[in-house]
Amino acid sequence: MSTANEVAASNSAGSSGFRRWVRLVPALLLVASATFVAAYYVPLHRAHVLLLEEQRRSNQRGKDLEQTLSQVRGELQAQTAQVEKLEGERKQTEAAKKSGLERVEQLKTELAAKLDKQIKKGVAALAVADGQAFIVLPETAVFAPYKVDVSPQGRALLCQVASSVAAIGPAPIRVGAVSGPPDLVPPVLQRDYPTPWALSAARAASVAQALQDACSVPGARLSAVGHAEHDPAGAALGESKLPPGRVEISIALPL
């Protein structure tokens, strides 16, 4: 009897313990789940979110860098094109300048050849400077003695000069006259032209008129200016000895 009771009591205790375990299992599972979520899932989720954010930022930086690179490429191409354009213009300018200088030297040689006799006789001097040809004639070879009128020999000389510059083209021709120091001007000329400006202006006008009338140079191409005692062609002629009174004919050279 007591044995049966003990068995019954043992079965009852076992059943009660089983029921307790059964009730504890959900709680343990819940605790385990919470522990797993807290210990693994939440950090992993946060890490995943951070990775996604970092990837998004990386993608955005990549796009920004690509855009910047594209802009830099465009600017570089534009600068390269500008450099190439400037280099092309520089080469063209140098080529034109070289061609112009060669043309100037050619014209100088042609003028010197045509005026060779006058230059050797000392009745003409030739210089080229600043894109202009200067032909200098002494007053004694151009004007009648003690006058501002061009002499017959002067007209022939002027026509030879006009013929020599014809190859240059229809460039303007400027006639200048230098009177020389007042003490070297004859009194008869000083009476009619009391200042170097007046004398040189009258002589320049007389030469321009002769070039138009005797040498058929169009008047529209001519201009006349008196230089008084000044020396516009002196620097161009360098060490050449110039007569104090002279005519200076200048013409622009095509470049």
C-alpha cells in the first residue's frame, strides 16, 4: 500500500516537474530570442544600415568625382583648344612677319638697284626702317638755285624716284623737306621765307606738285610736310652723311 502511494506520489511529482518545464520552455525561448536579437540581430542590422549608408555616400562621392572629372576634362579640352589656337595664330604671325621682312628686303634691293646711279653719285640715299622706305635727295639736286621751284634736273630725278617706287604699289607717298640751319639759308630765301618751317613747307609742296604734274603720281597719294631743321630720316639712315637741306620722300612698304 505504501509502495503504491509512493509510486503515485512519484508520478505526481514527475508530472508536476514536467509541467513546470513545459511552462519554462517558452520563457527560455523568449529569453534566448531576446538575447539573440540583442546580441546579434540588432548589431548586425545596425551594421547593415551603416554599410548601406556608407555605400550610398560612396556612390554619391563617385558621382561627384565623375562630374568633377568630366568638368576638368571639358576645361582641359577648352584650354588645349585655346592653346592650339594661340599657337596657330603665333605661327601665322611669325610667318607673315617673316614674309613681310623678306618682302621689305626685296623692295629695298629693288629700290637700291633702280637708284644705284643716283646713290653712287651722292644725289640720293636710301634707308628702310619701321616699315617705310626713305629716299633722301639733297636740295641742290632738286631745286633751282636760291628758289623753292623744282629745277628741270630735279624733275627728272623725282620722276626716276617715282618710277622706282611704282613697284611698291599704290601706297601713300609723303614728301618732307628739311631746310637746314638758318645760317645756311641764302638771304634771298630768308626774305621770302623768314622761318625754317615756312621754307621747308614751301619746298615740300613744290616737290609734291612736281611729282603730280611731271611724274603723273596721283595727287590723292601725295602729302607734303615741312620739317624745318628736324631730321625724321636721320635715324633710319644711321651714319650716312646727310646734306643740311634736303628732300625726304617716304613710302609705306606692304607687309
